Amino acid sequence: MSRDVKPHSEQIHNAVRHSLIAEERRLYELLKTSPKTAQKSINTRLMVCFELLRLTESFAQDSWNNADEAIEMLAFCVETIIEDGLPKYIPKLRPSSEEVRAFWEEIRPKIARNLRDVAKIPEIPYRRILREEEWIQLYERFEECFNNRKSVFEMKTASDKYNYDIDDYAENLFTGIQDDITNSAETLYLINYWSHHYSYELSGKWFAEMFGNSGGYWVDKQFTRFVIVDGNGFIMRGF
């Protein structure tokens, strides 16, 4: 980007997200091919990267006016992880301060490069972490709309179940739903069962990538339908 063209704050936010998502995907691929002796270290870096991304997505898109503010915020997030650890949702993994800082030193130059020319960074689909009060309100609304105010553990919804014939289910039923949601411009809610930490307002373009491991309900913003993986790995829907 030319020095006389000031980047938009949304571009800065997008560049940070792009950097962290790219690193997360790189580490996932590295994990697949690494010996067991190296997997603990990779897993630690992966979880720290995921937490940095989660914290980044808790900030509004217009939070930072320049690259220095973005780097300063990430450095603050690094210290937050060192002080508070990872969310209680991941209780078994508490990286040391040395591990967290080492990962930050590894990823910071990559982020800085992307921040130098934010206009060339591909746009990442919209995604925003829900605040705890939002998550509570949305969960209550979900239970009211679909579950007669019962908790997820009491759920006996009248929603349809897909056919349990796996071939038919996979090829003829879910694919249509997945394509419809993924290619839709509609903004969705992903409401995690346990915590606001992994609950989002997000573009449907995230559906195909995140659905299988999301641990929550995908709900349209009008609360007219939801999709979820049930405890046996099958799809349950409410329309």
C-alpha cells in the first residue's frame, strides 16, 4: 500500500485475523505429519494461536487505527494468556510463559508483514465472538423457540431427524443443507452449549469449515431454524 493511503481499521483487523487463521491452518497440517515427540509443542502453539484469534475476534472491526495499535493489542493479549491461561474450556493445557512468548515472537513478524500492505490481504468472512451477556440472551431465546425453555440436557424437540442410512444421509440430505448455508450471505449465530468463549455471530461461509467440531447450535438470526450434530454424530435440525 502506498504510504500516503491510510488503511481502513477494518482492513487492519482483517489482516490480523488472516495471519492467525493462516497460522492455525499451518499448525494443523504440521500436526498431521509430525512425530508424537513433537506433537505436544505443536498443540500448545495451536491452542495459543486459537486463543489469540478468539481474543482478536472479540474486538470490533474498527478497534485499531494503525498497525502499531494492532501489534500493541496482540502483545497485551499475549500477556493476558500468560496471566489467565487458556479458557477453562481447555483445562488440561496451560502453556508456560516461555512457550506463549516464544510463539508470539514466531508469529509477530508474519503479522507485521501483512499489516504493511493490508489492502492486498484476502478478506476473511465475518465472524465475531459473542459477549457473555449476548450468549445468555441468545441461549434463552433458543430454548424458548425450539425447546420449550428446557436445557440442552432435557431436549426432546419435535424437530426432524435425518435418515440414519449413512450413505443416503451423507450424499443426498446433508450436502444440500451445507451448500445452502455455506453459500448464503445470511449471518448466523453459533451458540456453544457450554460457554460464550466459542459462540459467534458469523457468516454462513464458516459453516462447512466449522460445523463438525463446533459444539453448538447453528441458528439463523430470525430463529426460524437450527442445525446441530447430535451426540451420535448425526444431524438434527429444527425448521
